[in-house]
Amino acid sequence: MEQAHDLIRPWRRATIAVSAVAAVELVALAVIGIILLGNPLARHFRESAAAAAAPRTRASLSAPAKKPVLPRGETSVMVLNGNGQAGAAHAAADGVQARGYMLGNVGNAPAITPRSVVMYRPGYEAEGRRLGRDLRVRIVRPLDGMRPAQLLGAHLVLIIGT
């Protein structure tokens, strides 16, 4: 029986020796891998950490193309009398036409308005501000209390106040 036991011992020693050599090779390969790959990975992690620590900024989107301002001759203006005095809307309409604007409907506002106001349809703010400057009307704002369909195609509304 000792013969069989003696045969096992050399194999055990050989297996232990081969395993030790394999472990040393594995450690050597791991060290070489860390040396070769560690620097790029470390740089990547540093850059990622710096990017994460930096304050986030909104991506700058290109501004939407601004539509050109309509010339006065192509800008239609509806004139409404909001002061209750007969003929005020027609007198103001003459002033609008004298400045080169296209004249839309002329009529009465549904209520008395204390101040003159220029209102503009969506997308026609620049034209509304220009009409306000031309007529020295200080209040220029988006449509309020009117729907674009009520303008009958006009771009702007001038309401003459008291």
C-alpha cells in the first residue's frame, strides 16, 4: 500500500508546483494589464469625474429663423372706435393709411376703452410695435379679448381710446 501512496505524492507536488507557477503568471499578467490599460482608464475616469462635477449648461440651440417684418404696405390694420365719439375710427383710419399701412375693417369696439391700444396677432409683434411708434400709441400687446378670426385677415388692431 505504500507503493500507491508514494506514487500519489509526486503528482501532488507537481500539481502544487504547476498551480504556483500559474498563480505567479496570473499576477504578472494582471500587473502588466494594469500598467498598459490603467493609464487610459484613469484618464477616462478623471475626465468623467470632471465632466460630472462641472455645472451643467443648456445646450445652445440655434435661434429659430426670425421672420422678416412685413412692410407697412403689406401690414393690414383694423381700426376700432373705443371712445364713443362719432367718426373717431374713420379719422384714425385716415392716419393709418397716411403712414402707408393697408386698412382693414373700420368699426366700433365692443366697449369704451380708456386708452388707445395696438394689439397684434401671434407672430406680428414687430409690426405692432412699429405701428405703435408711428402713431405714438404707448400700449402695444398681443390680442386680448379677440380671436384672430375676428380680425378678418388683419394683422393688427388699433383701438382708439378716450
